[in-house]
Amino acid sequence: MGKVKITQIKSGIGYPKNQKATLRALGLRKMNASREVELNPQVEGMIRTVNHLLKVENAS
């Protein structure tokens, strides 16, 4: 489908456990950490769950 670059811009502190677990599952451990992931329906759902903590960009 394509790749996207996700960057954690806010901390997971103070958010529910499921959102913290979603950040971990996306491979984001620290603030300003970036990761390039293959976009598929599962990852889209994970991004949607924590979109208030992330910045999402297209990766060419």
C-alpha cells in the first residue's frame, strides 16, 4: 500500500494503558522517536487510536 513515517510528538503519560501499548506496538519508545512503517489496515487502526500523540507523514 505504501509507507508512512510516524513520529511521537506527545508523551503517553496520563493516557490509558491501551494507548501506551499501541505506541509500544508501533515501535515508539521515546519522545520524538520516528519509525517508517508499511501502511496496512492494522497499522491504520493503530495510528487512528493514538493520532493525538503522533505526527504522520508520507514516506517516499
